[in-house]
Amino acid sequence: MRFRAAILAACLLLWATPAFSQACSMCYSTAKATSKDGQRAISRGVIVLLVPPLGFMTLGVWMALRYGRKRDREQTDHANWELRQIEES
């Protein structure tokens, strides 16, 4: 199972490689040519665009983990209840 996860991770990283080359020189030179205030505004804009997706993903992962733990706990409690019922009879 770990091997499959490693292969999947490697494939995803290799698939995303073209995205790393999207930091094109034209965008870089345009941003570098702006004033210091403009560069600061671009940096803030990147952060503003980055925070909401990270927040939603963090919230989603937290809710999924919480739901999974609750489900596992309920299944364990139900199994223990059935075992007690069998032992009592």
C-alpha cells in the first residue's frame, strides 16, 4: 500500500512539473519593473488569493478526520454492545 501511495505521489509531482515552469520571465520582469508599492501590492494580492483556499482545505480535512473518528468510535461501540449481548445470553 505504501508503494502505491509513493507511486501516486511521484506521478502527481511529475504531472505538476509544467506548472512550475509557469513562473514565466515576462510575468517576473513585469512585476520587477513596478515600484516598491506595486511589488508590495502584488505580494499582498498573492497572499489574499492564497488564504481562502488554504482555509477551506484545512477546514475540509479537519471535518473529514473528525467524521472518520466519530464513525470509527460508533462502529467500535456497536461491536462492543453486540459482544456484551452475546456474552449475556
